[in-house]
Amino acid sequence: MLELTGLTAGYHGGTVLHGLDLSVPAGTVHAVVGHNGAGKTTLVHTVAGLMRPGSGTVRLDGRDVTGQPAHRTARAGIGLVPQGRRVFANLSVAEHLRLSYRPPRRGDTTRPSVWTPARVLELLPRLGERRNNRGTDLSGGEQQMLALARALLGSPSVLLLDEPTEGLAPALVRQVHELVTTLADEGIAVLLVSPSPAQAAECAHTLTVLTSGRVGLRLDGAEARTDPTALHAALELAPTPA
Ligand SMILES: Nc1ncnc2c1ncn2[C@@H]1O[C@H](COP(=O)(O)OP(=O)(O)OP(=O)(O)O)[C@@H](O)[C@H]1O
Ligand SMILES: [Mg+2]
């Protein structure tokens, strides 16, 4: 379970997140949508420890990890799939997997399950076929799978996915959403930043519209699927034609 209370964060230019409350119970998907610059990546970076919050708390299964650096939040069970994937151009898929494998410490029973490279390849068989290819040889979809594999190899309790479907063809978007659902069913708490409210609603249990670093709207995934009017209004999108 991931729990954020009163989280503020920003840059020298000013505050971006203004006292955000948000929780993601284990085994669920909480989608965050919002316009460019709304603060979605700032939120993800603050939770992952790539930025320090100004105030507020980040709790993981009740443990306070606020302001801890990224290597510690990773060790505590927060996995990050960054926006833009960030795979290494010169490393092969196999090398990525080997370097990312971080089994939990012995006695750490907080993780929903333990991910080994072999298990990751069972979930993402395409990576096995590409094991000797370097980062630059991979397609966008394959790079996204590799970024996900890397995060899973830390056996996370919480997975932060920052626009994992950006630039992918519709069939791959569907595949990513199926994977997200599978991982939530495994017991992982998934925070999914999505570029599209319609896509986010497909697999989210809860949806938050981030508006200039504040909760503009929060609703059930089921509500968003049956009646997206409020969601579209919060995002100031034109209603979908009947
Ligand atoms: N490194 C930085 N230094 C200063 N300001 C930044 C930095 N990164 C982001 N910002 C600013 O913070 C605000 C929020 O940016 P953020 O990247 O969190 O938005 P986002 O919702 O992820 O947008 P996108 O949909 O484009 O990914 C924006 O106004 C942005 O210009
Ligand atoms: Mg972003």
C-alpha cells in the first residue's frame, strides 16, 4: 500500500505539487491523468526519491520513506518505470536484466512476490528472443517491456509507471494494460500515469485528474468507464460523440 499525504514538491521556479493526498492499496491500479506540466512526473519522482518533497509524507505499507533517496526507496520496494524508458543504448537485454536483479533481503516478507530474471522472461517472452540485442536495437514497445522488467527485478510492492504507453501502437497499449492488470492481481500497488483518460479508465480502480498539482477530480474506474462526462469536464475535453 502506497499512501501520500499533503505532499508538496517543486523546483527553484516554484511549487508544482500543492499538498497532494493519494493512496494506492495493494492489488489495485490508481491512474493519474492530467495535461502536460500538471505535475505527474514530479509526483512520481518525489515518491521514488529522485526529488525531495517540501512537506508531506510518503508511506509504504505504513513505513515512512519520505525524502529517502532513490536507492533506498527501491530497496524498500518502490519500483519505477520512468517516462521515456531510459534503457541503456549500449547494454544488451541480458545485461540489463542481470544488473537490475535485486532480490529482497532475507527475512523481508513485505513483497507480494519475488521476481527473478527467469520469471520476468516468462511474463515478457519477447525480451528472451531479444536477449543479445542492445538497447538501441529495440523497438519502442520492446524498450518499454525492458523498462518494466528492470523495475520488476527489484520485486516491488509498489510500481510507478510514468506514461508507459507513450508512443506505442494501440495493440501494444492494450498489451501494457493487460500486464498492468496482471501485476495488480499479483498484489502490487500500481500508480499508472497515463496520457489518455480513456486508456487509464480501462484498467484503473481509481482515477485522479491532476490539475496544476492539485486533485482536480477523483473517481472510480467503473464510474469513469460508464460515464466519462465528469472526467472529460475536469480535463476540459470535448465530450465524446454519442
Ligand atoms: N527539472 C525541472 N526544473 C524546473 N522546472 C521543472 C523541471 N521539471 C519539470 N518542471 C516544471 O514543473 C511542472 C510540472 O512538470 P512535470 O514534468 O511534473 O509535468 P507532467 O505532468 O509530467 O507533464 P508531461 O505530461 O509533459 O510529462 C512544469 O511546469 C514543468 O515545466
Ligand atoms: Mg511527465
